[in-house]
Amino acid sequence: MRHLPIKSELFVENRAKLKQLLPENSLAILHSNDVLPTNADGTFKVVPNADLFYLTGIEQEESILLLFPDAYEEKNREILFLREPTELMQIWEGQKLTKEEATEVSGVSSIRWLSEFPAVLRDLMISAEQVFLNQNEHRRASNLVETRDDRFVKQCKEEFPLHTYRRLAPMLHALRAEKSELEVELIRHACGITKKGFERLLKFVKPGVTEFEVEAELAHEFIRNRGAFAYTPIIASGKNACGLHYIDNDQVCNDGDLLLLDVASNYANYNSDLTRTIPVNGKFTPRQRDVYNAVLRVMKQSIAGAVVGKSHRDWQYEAQEMINEELLGLGLLTKEEVAKHTRETPACKKYFMHGLGHSIGIDVHDVALPNVPFAPGWVLTVEPGIYLPDEGFAVRIENDIVVTENGPVDLMGDIPVEADEIEALMAEGK
Ligand SMILES: [Mn+2]
């Protein structure tokens, strides 16, 4: 792994939190993600299973975590099953975790090889009352492809049809939504790498560079700092920025255009999510600056408004009302249009059509509980925007924050965002 070791306390604590939620005599089993095929004999890079990582810090494929807090024998209360490294495996695939290393990463003392799993499972299932299994229950997940967890659910139910089966996902969503201090530190670290990338590209962007050259600058800075793109970067100049999920990044950045950058790094499987909008030639036009400052005001007020107890929905509605006012000031909405505004049919929808923000953590669009108000430890993105295809540009600005008892803390407060600041830094690159 490229990241530095994480204190295993994080994972020990996370398992302790889950064990507290499990009813008496419960068995919980989670699997890593599959190594997914591409074409021919190719595979995608392994993406660690977020829940398994949250509970163990284990990133290796084909791993299984079994929790049985009420097991009679202590060695069966938590067990991690791993691929047994063979000489052939080491030659073709490289180093795999030893039992000692797996204990060091996860804090789990009972490490066993995968070949032992069926017998151990049978033995423990017989004394368990109910079984908690995991599935991807993200609200917007497309579960088109079966996961290892999905296959195990089927297999387990076939082999042990008379057990009571229950869902792990709601518990894990609740736990993962509230980040611990150690987790916030990891996200803060990812934000720091993102900052370096953004500052690098400020000195690089000028008329004539291509969007993919900007992407290359970011890749260089992220990777040399032990990070990687947290998601496919959006590097959209001019009107490209009005396509919300533009990821081709294949156009030339032209003089006079704005460049929208939704680009961020992850670190140790924790993500950051940043958007900045900068002038390609280093200087905003008066109109671009007006729209920019309008969006910036809404971002700042929305950050301040992310307080404990507020519902996500109300937070979104408040931002829509702020955007309405800004659009009025920019001459994009009339007073009559603003007066007709309702929550169901927002006046700003034509210019601001997406959500104000989302949870972020081990997943970029992290798991969160629906209809639960903001609580301390929630990490959120705040990303208002105004999209003006008729004028050939869009502005979105996005920071990541953590909600605390003492108010929101901006994890990206040190990343340049004021129009003057951006112009000054871009001038340094000339
Ligand atoms: Mn975002």
C-alpha cells in the first residue's frame, strides 16, 4: 500500500462500535470486493470493500471478516480469513499479507487461511442465533453486478436455511456517517494533497493548454504525495462545464474562458472532493467575477449553516433561496420568477439543478442515513453552482467540512478560493 500505516486502534474501535449494535448471539460476516474483469485476461485495479476496510483496514482481495462477540472461545470472537501466500502467488502477484502483518494492520489476533473458512463457519453457525450479512445498500447503487457478499448471502442461506438473517448495512451506514477524530485526520490529509494539486495547476494553466495536460499535472502531484484521484476528474473549460459529469477532458483551454475543476485526491481510502473555477488567462472578466462571487457567498453561508440538528433537506432549501437572490442580482431571474418559488419547483432550478452536498468518507458519495439530521462527526461537501450555457461558462465551488458541536469546521479553509487570491497565484506562474 502507498499510504503510511494507520493506527490499528481505528479499526479496533470501529469493530467495538459494531459489536455494541449486534444483538446477543449474532454472527456477522463481511467479504472483500471481487477483482473485476476487463477484457481478455485483464482486471481492474482492486477497490477495497469500504465496509471491510472500515472494520479491519484490510485492502487485500478475497478476505473475510467474521465477528461472533458471544462465541464461547475467545479466538472465535473475531476472525480474519486471508489467502494463504504460496511461492507461486508471490512470484506472479507479489507480496501478500502474513498473519503477523494482518494482525498489525487490523488489530485482529485470530488470523486464519481461507481454506479453513467452511469448517469454521459450520462450527460457529450451529451456535449462532442470527446472522448479519452485508450488501451494498447505498441509495443510488446500481446492483447490476453480483458482489462476493451477494454470492455469500445466497450460499449461506442455501446451506443454513433455518437461521434468521439480518442486514448489516443499516448499522454500518449509521456508524460510518459519524467520523471519528482519526478518520477526520485522514480526510484532512487527503484535502492537503488536493491543495498541493490545485496550487500546482494554478501555476500551469494558461491559454492553449489542454484539459488532459491539467489532469496530468494533478496526477503527478497526487501520486507523488501517496494519493490518487478520488474520482474521475472533471476538467471542463468554457461551456464544457455546463455538462455536470463531463469527464472527457480532451479540449483546449481558451483565452477568456473559465475552467471548472472538480478534482481531488484520496489518501488511505479516505476521500476529499474539491471544485474550483478559475480563469484560463489568469483574470476573471467582470461578469465571470460577479457570478463567481455569487456562488462563493452561497458556499460560505451554506458552510456556516451546516449545524448539528439541521436536516439535509432544509439545508438544501436554504441554499436554493440564497441562489434565487443571487440570480436576481445577476439579472438571471426576475422578481416575479423568484416570487413563484416553492420547495417543489425551485426558481433557481434552471441554473442550479443539483444537490448542495453529500456525505464523504471511504466512499466519495458516502453512505449516510436518510432523513436523519446533521450530527457531530458528519463530513459533508458543500458545492453550490451556477450554470450558464448561454454565456458559455459555469461556476461551481466546493469545500469539505466536518459538522461539530461547536459549528462547522472547513477542512479546505486553506485552499485558495477568493477571486483575487486565485488571480495572484496564477500571475506567479507567468
Ligand atoms: Mn462533490
